Amino acid sequence: MRILTYRPNKRASLLLPAIPFILLIALYSFGSIVRHVGNPDDKLLPGLTSLVSAVQRVAIEPDKRTGGVILWSDTAASLTRLGAGILFATLISLVVGLTVGLLPYLRVLLSPFIAVLSMIPPLALLPILFIVFGLGEASKIVLIIIGIAPFMTRDLALRVAEIPAEQLIKAQTLGATTWQILLRVVAPQMMPRLIDSVRLSLGAAWLYLIASEAIASESGLGYRIFLMRRYLAMDVILPYVAWITLLAFLSDFLLRALQGRLFPWFAGARAK
């Protein structure tokens, strides 16, 4: 028996994913204890008591200046920007990706242009976006769109081009127009793949959001992290990083669940 033939049972499938997290927590706890033995006022690796106190302060207690709860107001601001950016990027990718992938003339015309756009470092455009759109919400949303839409469009166009030609020829022999082929043959097959593209783009979208909030914002998760950096408040920064990670994981989980619910045939084919 080779090791690649061994597969975990159901119990192991539940326990094994927890091991890296347990090891990470244990390593952090050990490092925190060691640093506090030498320096009780150490801020780099705050202890469990400091972390709990900070979470209570930002997630439960109202802010004295604004009257709101800091964590939830920051989360609402960031998710609003992130959601708007991903929504517009998805719509652009859907329209452009389907048409470029299906129509040969558009493919020749736009594929090189989209490929070049996908290579531009979005963060390098951030100063330009601030000049053009100002320091408000628009520049942050546009940065997310510029950051992920070209990649998603290019990926979707490539997936459309992989559709077997026999399907398109059969639809044409049955009298389908180009519009009908696009809507009834191509689009249904591409929707679950578009969700995959969104899932793969979530990490980049969060990166662009946090970068824009750190530079020019008065609210948001990225703004709060970089604000606390000035005071070396690791007891606040670490819970915020963990919260962002949890939000990203939940977003990916919900998209995967939505994909399985709306397109069970795709999930079944992938599992084979």
C-alpha cells in the first residue's frame, strides 16, 4: 500500500483540520508566556487576559466619542465597500467575460487588452484613484473593481473558450441565435465557474480594501488596524486580524454553499 492510497475516515476528517490551529494557538501561548516572563509589560504578544479585555472594549462596550461599538461599525463600513466592489466587478466580469469568450472578433479585439489590465499592480493606481475620485468611498470601491475584475474576466473568458464546439454547433443546427446560445448554453455553464472566480478573488479584494482604508479613511477594519499600530496595541490588532480572517472564511463558505445549492450538477461533477 502506498501512502497516497490512504484516505482519512469521517472522524479523522473532522479532527485533522483542527490540529494546525491548535498548534498555532499553543505556539502563540508559549511565546507570550516566555516574553512576559522577561518583560511583564511586553506588547508584542499580549496574553489571553489582555486579548479578552481588548475584545470586550471594541466589540461590546460603546465608544465614548461616537456612542457606537467600534468593531461593528468598522465591520459594517468595510463590508459595505467590499460588497459593492465585488458586486460591480462580478457584473463586469460576467458581461465582458461571456461575450469575449464566445465571440471570436471580440476575443481578438479585447483579450490582449484584458490581459494587460490584469498585470497592472492595482495598488500602484491608488494615488491616481484618490486624485480622480477623492478620498471618499468611490476610490476604495473602484480600487477593488480594478484589482479583481480583469482577473475574473480573463478567467471566465478562458472557461467559455473551453466549452466543446459540438455544443455550440448543435445549438446552431437547432436554430438558436447567438443571443440564445449565450443565455441558454453558455451562461448556465459559466455561473458556477464565476462563483469560483469570486471565491479566488476574495483574498485580493480584502487586500485592496485594507490598503485603501489604511491610507485614507475614518472607519473600517483596515483603518482601525493601522490606527492601533501607532500605539503598538497588539491586543486590538490581533483580534481584528482574526476577525477579518473569519469574515473572509465565512464569505468563501457561503459562496461555496450557494454554488452547491444553485448548481448541484457542478458540485457532483467536481466530486467525481
